Amino acid sequence: MSKTIIKPTSSLEKVLSGEELNFNDGLELINDENLFLLGAAADRIRKELVGDNVSFVSSYYLNYTNICVASCQLCAFYRREKDEDAYTLTPKQIVQRAEIAVNDLGATELHIVGGFHAKLGIEYYENMFRSIKLNFPKVIIKALTPAEIFFISKVTRNSIKEVLQRLKDAGLDALPGGGAEIFNKQTRDKIVLGKCSGDEWLDTVYQAHKIGLKGNCTMLFGHIEKPEDIVDHLIKLRDLNKKTKGFTTFIPLKFSLENTELEKQHTVISESPSTYDLRVIAVSRLLLYKTLKNVSVYWVALGKKLAQVALCYGGNDLVGTAFSEEIFKAAGKANHTSANELKFLINEIGRNPVQRDTFFNVIN
């Protein structure tokens, strides 16, 4: 007698039985699934993959310039060169800030991003990295989003591969995941102006991974996106990581409304509710199952209390201390913490705090 094979009937049953979810499964989860069941499933998968450890890195955010030729509707950080509060740091200033980060604050990672400054040649970035490594050879430089790399390539008329290789030779260790925003072109074109397309972002990351530059990946949610955009974005990240295995973690970034053009034009009148934030984080965990082990909860954007809840909806990492973070601060988000406070937040929900490095190796 042949044995009857009973196939799972729902998306949650599929993922809990080890199957990979498709686009329609993702839509079902984000649109219709009970939030508490969704969270329970995501938390179960999280525990299966990484156990009860919650990690974080001691990181210092260094924004080398706020001058940007792009005009993204979602950004409160950028300035024009003529603006009174526009700035570009000199190599000396960058080393001074690195000294504060490493010697005073104990940062193991420098997270360096900035605006699209059309007058900075590739030598500026090479000098920046070499100066840092000369003075602090052990610190990890995680710098320049794929969108910045793409922009530098266009401005300097070098190939993306050449830009990446030169910067790696100068001391670049990893890439942050910013600039991904949302990949769907129709939605992206309404919130991004002067930045690479979604496909260009993905191609830049592919080339970085091919030469050994790993990094995180992100998605900006809570603005004008549709559920289809969320699922499409996650599947594209999943497909790329299947090819390269170069992503260290996925960071779903909640959009911060204050001081943005989307707020001024009343395109978005309020930030997304916490229930939606948790739904997106849980769906991210389930769609990325078996392809990307880590899902990071960015407490700067969510707030510390909601970040704790999100750690029970599939998250297993709190990103980092984010000393001196300026981009979300410009959009009205308070961002002060310490390693001890992050440990307290993790202990408070009954999980184990683990300090890691950029590549998720345990430090203590």
C-alpha cells in the first residue's frame, strides 16, 4: 500500500515543515495571517536557527558628509553645498572621531556612510580608509552603501569592480546595506530621486560579494509601499544571497517621517503602527528562512521597547550601539544607548546577550 503524503495547507504550515515560501505565500502572511500566530512561527524559526542568543556590535557611526546631489523624499539628512549646516570632514577630523570611537567608546566597528558628494574623488575615500587603518589597524571599517559605491563609480568614471577593489585595498572590510529602500520601480521612483535603481543596487552588491566584501542588507518600510513590494524585496534579497552567501544579516528599517519631504508634502501623514512593524519583521524571518540566518532589529528606528517585542517576532540581533548616529537623528529619533543598556534590554526578555564583531563572530 502506498503511503499518503499530506502536503501543508497554509503558508505557516509550509515554513514550519521546512519548505521555502513563494511570493503568494508571502502575500498570504503579510495580508491575512493572525499576527500572534505569525509572531509565534517566526519566533520558533528564530530559535531553531540561532537559539536564544541576541547579539549586538559595538559600533560608531561616522557620517563623512551630509552634502548630497540626490533629493530623496524619505531623507531628512541631506544638504546642498550652499546650506549653512553642510559639511565634509577632513581626513584629520575623521581620524579624530575614530580615536573617540575606538579608544574612548570601545567600538570594534566604524559604520561610515554619507551623502552623494559629486566633488569627492575616489582618492578621498582611499585616504580616509588608509588613515583609519594606519592609526587603528584592528577596527573593522564597514563603509559606503551599495548606492554610494554606484554613485562613486559614475562620478569617477571607474567600473564598480574597480571602485570596490581599490577601496578594499585601502582598508574597506565590509559594506552596510543602506540605499536598498524598496526595489519595486514604481514605488521606488516616488521616494527616491538621484539614487541607483533596485537592480543596480543588487548588481553592486553581487560584485562586492564576488571579491569578498560581505555586508548586511536592508529594506525601508512604513512609507508608501504595498504588501507586494515587501514580498518582492525580500525574495530578491533571498535569491541574491543564494548565489553569493555574502549577507551577514537582514535589517528591516522602519521609515522615520519627521523632517522629510514625504511629511512636508503630506504624502505620508503618520508613521506605521507597531502591529505592522512586527508583521513585516516576522514575515521577513519566515521568507528568509534557511537562506539568511540573522534578522536584525534596529532599535534606533523602532524604539527600545518595541525592539524588545520584535526580538520575539523573529529578530535575533540588535544591530549595535550606534554611537553618534546622525541619519535617523535628523528624522527625530532619539538614539542614545550603551553596551550595558543593550545587555539589560536583552536580559529583560529572558534572552542571552552576546557581543559580536561585524561578521557575527562572538567577542564575549
